[in-house]
Amino acid sequence: MKGQVAIVGAGYVGLPLAQVFAGAGNQVLLVEANPEKVELVKRGESYIGDVPSAGLAQLVESGAIDITTDYDALKEADAILIALQTPLTAQREPDLSIVLGAAEDIAPRLQKGQLVVLESTTYPGTTRERLAPILESGSGLTAGQDFHLAFSPERVDPGREDWTTRNTPKIVGGLTPACTERAVELYSRALETVHPVSSPEAAELTKLLENIFRSVNIALVNELAQLCDRMQIDVWEVVGAAATKPFGFMSFQPGPGLGGHCMPIDPFYLTWKAREYDFYTEFIELAGKVNENMPYWCLGKIARALNSHEKALKGSRVQLLGVSYKADIDDTRESPAIKLIELLQEAEADVSYHDPFVGELPEAGLSSSPLDPAAVDCVVIVTAHSGIDYDELVAQAPLVVDLRNATGKNGTGNGKVWKL
């Protein structure tokens, strides 16, 4: 076995990363605060869709992966990777409390020569200005001299099989050239491609740029979708036609809003940090406003569709199809479906949902119910899971509001299917 790799956080980033490192012959230690997750991993039971339980169980049984709640175990590690949540506060400002709290726990256990890498998405300057001082003050060691420190952003896209943790290029930026070299060596043990950059700040901003790029372009087509609605032009036809151009155009699709941990959050990390430099990222903030408004606009679309069938939103039976933030996964983080359900409930609609991947939705007080299009007044397609017979859905439902173009042109000519 090679030197032990410790990963703090066994969630959507940490557990797949542990699987990849262990599969490449490294001994991996997971440090997880949630005792329920610890017990599940010890039994070889995965709670992450991209990590099959069979493979996890084999790695646990062989001793390649171990898991604990005890931070003292970090003393024996060769490297410590921090893969914890970085959410926003209610005021849409960065909340680093989880990461910084973990750093305070790591610091007194930090050993000379260890490598610490932050993987959590954050704003430029976090590794150098926030993480390093905590690790130094709590350990008595100096970053870049006594221990190595770097930032390497996670690039997980749940549910993908073509681009995975193993083969997605890894960005690495160290506090010093030696820190970068050490981090590159670590990730090269398990990942196919490692791309070094000049500093943690460059790596931190790289991750934000990737998701801001998507956010801005999705906002563009979301705004176009609203204009097309007024002009009675099919936005899906327009986007599809534009995508035939082999150069100078990249296709993005409209939808009910942004979901997942990164895209709805990352732009606000940069806009917050930019204000420190008396700079206002108006273009990025406008994109955020457009995307955040989409659930409200979709609510109006549902109301108009019901009204065309002489029904009010209040009291109507509305079933949402799909509540995860993207198709064929169980991840509901920042899913626009949650906001849409909240708005429908506030409007006193009789709301239910069907999702073969999400059995419970505690935020809304709902559980997945059988898909029964004929028994409701309107089916709203929020997430276009595969495995659904959309032709049969249109045939049975009295009304469909399709926010993902899952039904194609089926039923659009007779007022039965309303598109985004």
C-alpha cells in the first residue's frame, strides 16, 4: 500500500474520491461527522449513486477504505483532503463555517510534512487567507515550509458515466511550487490527468468560472424562452436549429431553474468577493436573477395552462414529474422543483410528485406517489427522467406542462401540452 490518504467528508465528493484512490492501490481513511454514514460505509452500503455498494463493500472488506469520526486518526495520514459543504447563508453570502470548523479540528493533529488540500468550492483567497492561518495557529507549523497546502476543486457531475472522478482532469494550485508538486504527485496516484496552475487563487477561480459560464448561458436561454413564449415561437426548435452550426455556438437548454450544489451557489461566491475590490459583477448577478426567477415564471405558466382548461390553480391537483435537480439521479440539492412545490402549495394547489429516484422530500412534507396522469388536473415535467413513457403520459393526462421538452411535439397542437 502507498501512503495513507485521508478524506474529511464522506459525501458526494468524498466517497467517490475515496473509491478512486482505494481502487488505485492507496489506503484511504474517511473522517465523517455523521455516525449514520460511518456505520453504512463500515457495512459496505453506499448512499451515493455513483458509488456502487458492491464495489464499496469489497474495498472496505479488504481494508483499502476505513472510516471513523475520530480526527486523531489524521495524524497517520500522508495527505488530508477536505471535501465538505460550502453553502450560502440566507443572505446569499458564503458560509465557510463547516470547512473552517474542520480546519480547527485538523490543526492540532497536523504533522510536519503532511499535505492538506481543500476541494470544497469557494472564493479566491480562501486557501491562503482563511485556511492557512487556522492550520498554522493550531499546529505551530508554517504552511509551505513545514506542511504543504493546496487547492484542488472537485468537478463531480453526479450520474455521468463518460466523465468521472477518475478521468476528469484535476486542477491543482499550491501555496508554493513545492506544494503544487506534492499535490500533483498525490492525485497522479489515482487520476488520469492532473493540470497544475500557479496558485490556489487561480484554482479557486477556475472552478467558479466553469460554473458561472454555465449559469450565464443557461440564463440567456431562459430569458429567450420567456421572450419566445410571448412571440409564440418554439424555443426548443430555435435552440436545436442553432446547434446545427458546427462552430461559434454551444447549445444550452432552458429549464425551471438551476440545481445541484455548484451552479446556483458558485456565482454568488465570486460576486461577494468582487465587492472587496470595489468591483461589481453585474453580468453574473443578472444571470443569477434570471435563473432564480424561473420557478416563479414556471408557476405563472402552470396557472395559465390550467386557466385555459377553465381551472384555477387553487384546488387543482398538480403532480410534478421529477424532483431531483437532473435526470436519473437522486440528488435534490438546490433543485428548482423544491421551490416550485413551495410556490404551488402557497397558491393552495393540491400538490403531489412522482420520482423513481427520490422516495421522500422532507422539505416539502411529501413522498413520491404513483404516476397517475389521468387522476390529476395537470402533470408538470420538471425533471425528464429516462424510463418514463412520455407518449403514454400525454395520452392519459388532461394537461401537461413540459418544462424540459421531454414530450417533443406530442400534443402541442391541441392545447394539451404546454411547453416552457
